[in-house]
Amino acid sequence: MEASRGEAQGGVEYESVSDDYLKHRQLQQGAAGWILLAGLGVSYVISGDFAGWNFGLASGGFGGMLIATAIMGLMYLCMVLSLAELSSSLPTAGGGYSFARRTMGPWGGYLTGTAILLEYAIAPAAIAIFIGGYVESLVGINGWTVSLGSYLIFVGIHLWGVGEALKVMFVITLLAVVALLVFIVGMLPHFDHANLFDIPANPEAAGASRFLPQGYLGIWAALPFAMWLFLAVEGVPLAAEEAKDPGRDMPRGIIVAMLILLVFGLLVLVLAPGGAGAALMQDHGAPLVGALQAVYGADSRLAEFVNWVGLAGLVASFFSIIYAYSRQVFALSRAGYLPRRLSVTGRHKVPVLSLVVPAAIGFLLSLTGEGDLMLTMAVFGATISYAMMMLSHILLRLREPELARPYRTPGGVVTSGLALVLAVVAFISTFLANLEAALWSAGFYLLMIAYFALYSRHHLVAQAPEEEFAAIAAAEQELS
């Protein structure tokens, strides 16, 4: 189906493109089975176990962080079960943007895709800062050289090809898992529950206690940091066009990844402060290394091992989220929501500019050195996209009950509805955790909305998969 310039649908206009437009915008199909997809899901998130989550101890103490993690773990589990259905039913590289485009039209798709892009463009900047902290503890080098080197090396590997990149990512993730297992075994003998509650209670906070040193509001303020233990697992559907069998592989991959992350997140949250003390962990740049040094000594070989190998955890997430943002930019660009040149793929079937342009932006952001600010900005975008994706699941169930669903979410719309409510709660928490970060994120988001409203909605590509799917669905609905 080809639409001419000026033909409007739902407040947007389509432009005709040449017959070979999509030929220059093809990804490598069949590159990933469910095991690689599960590895991708773990890889997206595993850096959250090594750094970032511990700032939640400063916001809510151990009790506040524990409750926040339970709430966010429930939200992510419900969301993953919902995304397993959506990604098996609508397997395109747009992920959440594609789901929202199908159910809420171009505006809904763009608002969701831009929120995801905000998350994925900023998260690597935060991780690059955390990588700098680990490298500094090893060799004393930090600053812009570490960030620049990280972006150059790992964007370069992605330019090599998706099959090769996913295999490298899988190996790096396995190393990170080894480091986590060594940490867990090393900390178990030193666990003392009294260490969890060594942050003094704030006498001015409502409901303050040893369990909740910052009171009830501390739970809310800790939500964005609890999310860091799971943030970006929702990126697995972005690999749908490169999966061998999306209907089977996508649900398996994302659900297995989530279960692994739940186990690791709980163990790290309990054992690091339980061995070294919550007060020490609450602002530590490399909390797992710091915890081991606290119990085994500053020159501990165990701490040095986890520092070196644990660096793989940060690298794994940095590496895989680069993949995620490139596929999100690719899908939005291919459909005309972003400049079309960003989606052109090279001879290795990878979108070159979709990899390079966000990397340049992320590198500049990493120069701020404000890892906790970057983290909260990423969470701001993530929570908007979560709410939109869960709304998409609900609407698709109601409007298209006959749609082929290789996997069906247990609990149906109740499951996605619970995730939707918790996503809204988490979104509000970003303003409580870091108002400056939330306002910066809101400003960027509004700029992107203005770009769509004033320009790109008049230049969409009808032949893009997401647009064709929407046109077919609309035609079928009219016929019925």
C-alpha cells in the first residue's frame, strides 16, 4: 500500500518513497534464538546489580529500598508477561513503539517510542559513569577518556554485525554472572541482619524508624533506584525482527531473563548492606567491591577479582543498551518519525547512524559525571513507556480479541493493568527522587513532541511495517 503526499490519516500525512526504500533498511533475520534473547535481557539489566541501586539506600534505607524493590519487581514481572504476548503477536523492531502504534495511532506510537528512546539514550551515559568508577578503583583512571573509549569500542563491535555482537554480549554477560556468583558466595558467611539497619532514622520524617530511616516517603523516593535492578529488560522485543522464531522465542527469552534478574537483584540487595552495612553502601561508587573490601580487607584478592570481572556486568549492559537504542531509532526513522537517514543499514545489516548519533549524545551527557541524575532521567522515560505499553496490551485485548497470540499473558488485562498503575506511581516518584533530573527529562521529551507535531507527522512512510500493519488492521475492522 502506497500513500501519496498530503493523504492524512489520524492527523498525520504520508509521503511516497521509492521501491527500494526498505531494501536499504533491512536487519539480519534469524540471528537470535531464545537463549541469546534471554542473555540479551539479562545483559540489558545486569549493570544495575553492580552500581546504581545502592543510592536507594540513601533515599529510603534498607527497609524502604526492600519494599520499593518488591513493588518494582512485581511491576516488571507483570509487564514482562504482558510484553511476552505483545512481542509474539506483533514481532517488529519497534518494540513498545510498534505496540502503541497499533492500538493508539501515530501519536501514541511516537509518544511511546520517544519515551523509550529517552531511556535508552541516557542509560548508557549513566553506565559509562559507573564504568569509570570501577576503572578508577582498579587503575586510577577516570573521566572522559574512559567514557570515550567505552563508546568507541562497543559501538564499533555493533557495527561489525548483529550476530557477532550478540555472541560477544552473551560471553560478557556470562562473565558478569560469574562475578555475581563469586560475590554472593563470598558475602554469605559475613551476613549480619543488624548491618541492614545502621542508617540513623531521620527524626523529622513521618514514620521514621530503623527499618525506614527516611519514613514512608523514603519508599517512594527509592522506587527509581529499585527500578535500576530491572530497568531495560523490556528491550528484548526490540530484537523481534532478528529472532529465529518470534512467536516462541520472544516469550521464552524475556520471561527467563526476568526470573534470573529477580533472583540476582534480591541477593545483591540483601548481601551487600548485610555484610558491609547500609551506611557504607548508600553512596559507594562500586558497592560490590566496597562490600568485599569491608569484610576481607582493602587488598583482598576476592574484591580485586570481582572488580575486574564485575566490570563485565557494567560493560554488558552498556553494550546491550547500545543495541536497544539503535533498534528503537531505526524503527522510528524507517517510519519517518525521526530523520530517515538514521535507519539506513550498511552491508552488515546494521543501522550505522542509529548507532553513532545517540552514542555521541550519550558521551556528552556522561561528561557531567552525575550518574544518579542520569539514572533518574532514564527512569523518567522508562515509566512513561511502561504505562503506554501496558495500555496497549489492554486495548489490543479489548479491540482485537481474535488476533493470533502465540503466547497469552496469565491474568490478561488484570496483569497489565496492575503494571500500568505501578508504572504511574513510579513515574511520579522520579520527581521526588530528583526533581532536577525529572525536569530535564520533561524538557527533552517536550522538544521531541514539538518536532513530531510541527514536522515529522507530515512526512511519515506508509510502507514501513508498523504503518502497513495499522492500515491492514483498520481495513479489516471496516470490513467487519
